[in-house]
Amino acid sequence: MEQSTPLVLGIDAGGTMTDTILVDKQGNFAVGKAPTTPGHEAEGFMESARDATDLWNLDTNKTFEELEVILYSGTGMLNTLLSRTGKRLGLIVTRGMEDAVLMGRGLQSWSGYSYPDRLHAVTHAHPDPLVPRSRVRGVTERVDQFGQVVIPAYEHEAVNGVKELLNQDIEALCICCMYSHVNPEHEWQIGEAARRVLAENDVDVPIYFSHQLRPIIREQSRLNSTLIEAYATAQGRDQLLGVEAAAKQHGFPHSMQTMLSYGGLANVRYPRLHETMISGPVGGLLGAKHVGELVGTDSVIVSDMGGTSFDIGAVTRGKIPIDDEPTLARFKLNLPTLAMDTIGAGGGTIVKVDPYTHKVSLGPESAGSVPGPVAMDMGGTEPTIADCDAVMGRLNPDNFLGGKVQLNIEKAKQVLQEKVADPLGVDVYEAAEGMVNLLEMEARSSIESIISTQGVDPSEYHLMSYGGSGPLHMAEYSRGLGFSGVMTFPFAAAFSAFGCTTADYLHRHSQSVHIMIGPETSEQDRGEVRWQINKIWDDLDAHARSELVAEGHDSEAVTCEPFAMMRYTGQLEDVEVTAPATKLESDDDLDRLTQAFETLYETINRSASSYGEAEAGFTIMELGLSARVEKVKPELTRRPLGAAEPKPKANKGTRAMYYNRDWHEAQLWEMDMLEPGNVLEGPAIVEHPATTLVIPSGDRVRLDEWTILHYEHGD
Amino acid sequence: MASYNHDTIRDLIDGRLPWQSTRSIMSQYKDDDRFFKYIDILQERVTFNDPILLPIGEHLYIVAKQGEPQGERVVKCGCSYEFGHYTRNWKLKAMINVRDDEEEIAEIYPGRHSYDPDWMEIREFICPGCATLLEVEAAAPGYPIVFDFLPDLETFYRDWLGRELPKESK
């Protein structure tokens, strides 16, 4: 590689391996790998980074000096949460709410379960609380929903409570009072009392206030957010700072960044680090938006099929919908997250046949990477989708993961025969294709359901398919859905990582409110409403700017985009409306805001003509803003279109492939040798070290000038 | 098809298996050798040698008698006390304690938790051999003793377990 300008280094520290993706300004990638070094993450990080820079023969220190961004994401904090090895917490809540940690939300007892398990209550169980009931104390106090003090906070109870908690050696204290998002006075008061007790006892433990972490209505989610931040992020932060120190030692001049669940970058000193804990599938959506802009489409359905799951999301007219109350490790949180659906369907998904009814089902269990599919010969005993693919000749036994693993086709065939084909009484190949078709059908119906909730015609969308197993199954899961185009990428397996490198510095702030705008609202009251909205937006604006400036950004570079979560009064769900102006200067501006809501509502649902204006009125439940600082993004290389016939060196011969109940002689191509303009006719298989693209007979694939692969179904 | 070892099934019976493992077993299709492994473990715990055909309660089993008349299917308590042929209600041969006055009711349902003895009584069935509480039923006063369960053993063995049950000598 000559002339390379390293731009972004993305690090993903998993449980066993630390992956590095180095992206240069021209959009080239280098991928490095090294074992994760628990306890000394910086070592694994440097080793992995060196592995990537070596690929391009770059000097590591010089690369670090030139890099604009280092983006670190890891599963450390999530593991702390899952393994329940976090801080020893104490909790103070409004008296009478002490059992909230035990009761949780009903759906927490089955969240993440398969459909049959959801139906069978015997499998339901609440997650273990992060703080045991014995370390929860109640304080008599009450603020009502308008923020007025109904019962003052009983400080002596707070003092006694904190003393008792200190006797139990707590390492952090959380305070969560009812309606503190409207009026945080009592949380402050209890906090002050706690500080005095801590000072008297000469103890230093951090105090977490629920209204500071996320001043949003819904007590349980706010409580969970507060507890998770206190419980799991401290160790993670130390780890991040350690890795940053190592990068700085090697000349990296900036602060290290992490990825937030709503697709923004934040400095590792970011005060609400739990927002980085659901960032897994975010990259794909950001990447899709970026590539979509490049190729001129603003509506994209993304589909990411990996080893264990199939993640689907939508970018509709340039907007990515936000899920405001996602679930993390079976806790409901108040945390805006880029909305994605996920089903248990991937290459490692285990195929099962009920011995009595012969009903076939897939997953949701996955063989994971250990023991992996049977064909990987690492101890897997249950047949998986990857085994079906291998048996049907769709995977290359000698080039799986770039040849790092030799696939044992015979063994896969034997297990498939014994556990699936024989019980069903069919031929082993027919069984294999049946299973794969079942997976593709599930994937397709999940895409259908996401389209129908967006209220947009599928023909307005492009489908992007990526992830290690995406291109392997895209032909069927996208067939007949009527997309205006279907795309995949040579770097499909690294698309999510690539997407992460396209993120901007983006922080989202919001505050719960309860503002009603009715048909009868007087001009004076509408003025009052405008004043209230503007006041909150101004406060959030100032806060957001100061936070980004503290992270080292120029105040001038910050752009703030206010939004309102709105509904027709009386409804239960709201939609996020982008404000027509940063400030509602006049009464007309307020009308423009409600109009923007109606337009959006009609796009998603159906026309509710003048329902808000004449009848129900509107309610604003939350006001917020996204504060963004643009970051340089990698560019994809644009090359002139060449001949339709690929260069001979891309040709790898042929292989027999089972498709549509028959064997075909498929042409083999090497993905990295293909060039813009090439057209591949099925039956063909395009191989890449990390992914395989299958093109059945009758279909074809065309490479455009960005080397993006466009999949075209035959009739 | 999943299959679990003897120790796992034993821990499952005793409720000592970690929740995650228990749940994963519940979510799978039933392991096809479970029944006989289960029976083996129960057999280790009872004081008699007659082979267990089917457990019908926490301490009650339908067994095939080794003594005379050989092969007769009788209900036995784990202590080996015999309740007679499985087609007849074993409860009729148990010691029965009926809770139908306020004092006795208050022992288990004190105060406002109590029930009206004119409308309901609780019958406790106790093994005459070892005094273990074998079963409890709630019924209206005067209602005949409930016959809980008359299994179709032949069909169960043949169609579900894939084995013929040795014939019972008449």
C-alpha cells in the first residue's frame, strides 16, 4: 500500500480476541487480530493495532501520530453486568418503592426468550437485581407529577439509611426518587445528607443521581439506568483510560472515543458510560446511511446476518428511528438506541427436529464460535445452518475463514443425516436445503414486518446485506420483496466496523415534560408553552455545548438539532419530531411544530386529518436535542467501469452446488479480484476470506464504480 | 437429541441444578432417554427392589411386584408400604386427617387466610408405614375421595417410551 493516510482505528475487544480495523482516508481497510489480555487490555490493544499496521508496512508510532480517531469498544462492561461482578451498591428510593429492584418489569422475566419460552411461564425468571433488597433504604418524601413538593424529604431517614448502608460496606450510592425528572430537589437534598454522613465517617464513595443520568419519566427504567451506570461502568472506564494512556504513549494526540447506543462518538470520560453498552449493531446502520448517501438513496433496509443473529434496521428518508426504552441484559433502560430488530438466525443457528411430532425448528440457540458448527470439527455435535451450507457445496471447505479452518464435510453430512434427514425421511441434501430455506423465510418475514411498520413502500428502499453469513443467504431472503435494489459489499463481514468509523461526535440530551397544546389553548397559554419549550432547548443546548467543549471540540463546530417527542393527547406512544426551528420565535412556529408532527404521524400510520388541531390536541412528552460535531469520514474509492467479463485471475474454477433440489456447476470467483463493471451470472459463488456470496442460476450480480455488488434477481 | 448424564438428572430432581441449566433443559425438546434415567435415580432411593413403572407422586410409585403375585402392579410408598392395585384409589388405604374445624384450619391458614369449613375441607393422606404426608386435597364436605390419576400404562410404554410393558399376571 503506497500513499496511505490512516484515519480511524477501530478496536473491538471481545472475550477472546481483540479485533482492529484500520481505515485510511481512501476507504481501504486493514484488519488486525490479537488475543485479548484481560486485566492488561492495553497490551492486547497494542498487539492487535500492530498486527493491522504491519499489513500496510506502516510504522506503528507514526500511524498513531497521524490518526484522527481511535474508537474503542469492548464487551468488558457488559460482561461485568452479566457476570454480576460489579460494584457493591447501596440504593435510596422514595419510601414505599423499596421493592422496585425485585419486582422489576414483567417483561424482564422473559425478554430475549424464544417465542415458545415466552409462552411457557415455567421458564420465566426475573434477572438477579444489581442491588439486593437488604441494601435498599426508603426515605419518606414525595414530589408530584407537576414537580410540587407534597411531602418534604425526611432528612433524618436519609442520614440513618446512609449510615446503615455504609455499615454494609457499599462502594457506590444511588439515589432515585419519584418524579425527580420534574423536580430533582429531593434527590439533591438526600445527596447532601449522604455527603455529610460520608464526610463524618471519612469515607469516599461516588453518588449517582437518577435525574442527572437521565431525567426521563418511567421510574423503573430510570432506576435501572442509574444502577447499571453505578454497577458496571467504573472498571470499564479504568480500562478505557489505560488503553488511552497506551495510545498516547505511542504518540496519539487526541482522546480516545467510544460508540454510544444512538450512533455517536463520545470521549471515554463521558459521564454516562452505560450508553456505550448497546452499540453492537449500530455500526451497520451508520454505514448504510453513509453508503446510501454516496450512491444516492436515503431509504435503506439493513440486514446483518452473522453467526448467531439476524439484525434488521431501517433508514427511512435519511432518518434512523430511535428506540427509547431498549432492554440490556434483560433490564429495561431509559436509553435512546438506534432501533434494530433481531432474531436468532445465523450461520451457527442450530437445527432441531422434534422426535415426536417431527416439527422442524431453528435456534434460537447457536453453536457460537466454540464449539461451532459440526463441520468445523471442534466438538460441535448439533447440526447448524453452516453445516447445511457446507454439505450443499455452497461453502468452500478449503477456504473457510480464509483457509484457517478446514471444513469436515463428511462429518457434517453424517450428523445432518442422522439428526435431521432420517427422522424426516428425506434425502440429506433436500433436508439441508429445507433448513436453509426455513432460515431464509424467517429472515424475509422479519424484513417484511420492519417495512410494514415504517409506512413506506418497499420500492422506495434499497436492501443492504452484510455480515459474515449475509451474502450467503441474501439471494433468497431478499427475493420477491420488491426493493428498488439489493446490495452487498466485498467487505461485508467488516461492514459494521466500517460503519462505526463513519460516526460523528454526537450526544443526545433530553428531558421529560408534559406539555399539552389543545384546540382551546389560549394565545397567552400558547406563548407560555413556547417559552417553556425554548427554555428547555436553551438549557440543553448550553449543557450539550459545554460537554462537547470539555471533550476538546470547538464550540463553533457544534450544531444542535432540537426535537420533541409528541403524540395526540390521550395516546400511549410518541414519535420523534425534528423541530422546524431551533427556537419557536412566533405562534406560527408552534403551528409548524405540530404540523411537522402530523406529517410524520401520517407517514408512519395513516391520515388522522385535523384530529389534533380540532379534537384531541397534542402532547409533548419529552424535549431534547442532538449535538453534533462532524468528523472526517473514510471515502470509498470510485473507479471507472470496466469490462463485464472479470479478469482471468479472478476465476477460481468451478464447484458443484446444490440449489433448488438439483446440482449445478457453479463458477467460482475471488471477491477481491473483481473490478467495477464486472457482471457475474449465476450459478456462481464469490469467495472472500470472511464471507461467501451465492448466486443461483438465473440471477446475476453487477459491480458498480464503488465496487459495491448489486444483486439482481432473475424472473 | 440432547441427553444428560445421571448426575445432571439427579440434580434436576433435587432442584440443585443452576437456573441457567434448568432453563436450558426446559427449553429443549425432551431428551429421549430421560424417563428411564429418572426412574433409575428414583429406584436408588427407595427401600424396595420391585422395579418402578411410573412415579405418581413425590413418594408414590406404581411398581411391578417381585414377590407374589409376581408382576402385579401395585402402588407403593418409598418406604415400601403397599397401597394395593394401581387401578384402585390408593388414598383409601392411607391414614387420613381432615381439617374441618377452625382450630385445625388455623394451624395452616391463620386468621383471615382461613376458609369456611361448611364449604371446604382439607384432607391429608399420610403413609401408615412411615407417616410421610403423601398428598393433600381440598374438596367440599361430603365429596367422595378424589381418584387423582389412572394411567394407561400399556399405551404409555408402547407409544411414548417405545417398549412393551411386561404383561401383568391375572
